[in-house]
Amino acid sequence: MIGGTKEALPESLHEAVLLVLQTGDADEKARAAAATAKAWTEGRLAAEYSPGDMPSRPARPARPELLSPAAMPRRTFKGERGRFALLHALAHIELNAIDLAFDIVGRFGQEMPRAFTDDWLKVGGEEAKHFLALQGRLAAMGGTYGDLPAHDGLWEASEKTAHNLTARLAVVPMVLEARGLDVTPKTVERLRGAGDHESAAVLEMIYEEEKGHVRAGTFWFAHQAATKGAEPAALFHDMVRTYFRGALKPPFNTDARHQAGLDAAFYEPLAGD
């Protein structure tokens, strides 16, 4: 048993990535992701890739029920039930983030410098830590991930950008994860105001590490822009307008975005009301 997973970790990176993506149980997926990130850092995985074998969709647990975003029940996030729903929604995001990080390695790592794989396996390992930490908070509140429905819109970003690394970097870390930097500080305040300091501490940990995830996205996006001879902000605008539905939502956490290497010239021209 490797890193708490029921299966031994494969010896090649490609097989380890597939193990993560093809594991349906949420806790097992997270543990396999953490074990893979650790094994890569320690040099225990052969740098083998097979992009053509990447699944179009990752395996998912039987629960939660996945709904379209429009069919999701409205929640107020007030009281303990509301906090549980909030943490459940965040756990769902983190589970998807695990798959997104491993998918980007398996799908695009072969064509990129080794540091690209280093960065995104680190991201994947941290997303696994985030999921398990949120799962721990759900357990402390008497439940588990899967107890509530979740929306199935998050994986759309992967499907739309499955053959375009530049678009994937623009949409996932530089739009979706950057949005997390905007909203998390107020969520932490709400949790502290409700006396849930344990959950607030988990979100603060996630917030600090997500800055690094956005930073990895902006770094490799700049790398892609350089290889294409394109101006980065203009290329970003083109990718977002082509592959992302809707405008970006202000207010923006400009300080956190700047720390992550994401300057206002990228996102302010795309802001909606």
C-alpha cells in the first residue's frame, strides 16, 4: 500500500497519472494523487508519457449526484447546514482540481520542459491535501463528501481545452483558480464570524497555496506566449473569449492576483458588471 492507497503505485509517471484519473473513490483518488506527487519528487517514477491514452473524463464516485449548474438547489450558507453545504461545494471543486492537475501533466507534459511536470504534480498533490482537509471538516460536522448534489460544470473547462494547452492555462488557473483568490478571504471572515475557526484555518491554508497554483499558470502561459511570439495579455484575452463563457466577475483581489503574477492588464479588460 502506497501513501494510504489500496493499490501499489506504478513505476511510470503515465501509469501513475492514469491511476489517479481512473480512481473513482474520492478519498482514494486524493491519496493516490498525494502519493504520485511525492514519488515524482523523490525520483521514483520514470518520466514516461502517453497523451493518446488520456481519458476524456475521470472516474467519479457514485455520490454526489451530479446536476447541471442551473439545476443546483439554491443555498443560503447560513447556520451549520449552510456551512456544511459550503464546505461540500469547495470539496467538489478540489476533487475536480486534482483531476485537472493530473490531466494537464498526462496530456501536455511530454511536449513541455520537465519543470512543467514538476509544477503541476506539486499542484495536484496540494489539491489532494485540500480535498482531504475539507473532507475532515465535513466528517467533523457529521457528514461526508457526496451527501449533497454537486454541479457537473467544472470538467467542461477540461473538455473544451483538451487539445490546447494555452487555452487550458488561461481558463483553469488564470480564470477559475484566480476567482478563488477573489472570494476566499470573505468566506474565511464568514466562517470566523460563525465561530468555525477550524474550517476558516483550512480555507486560509488553501488560499495561500492557491496563489502558487495561479502563479504556475501565469508562468507557463507566458512560456506559451513566448513560443508563439505573442503578447501575453492579448493572447490571454483571445483564449478566454474563445474558450470561456461569460465575463470575469469583479471585484478582484488585486493584491493576491499580483502576488500570483497575474497583472490587471490580463483580467480587467474582460470584467463584466
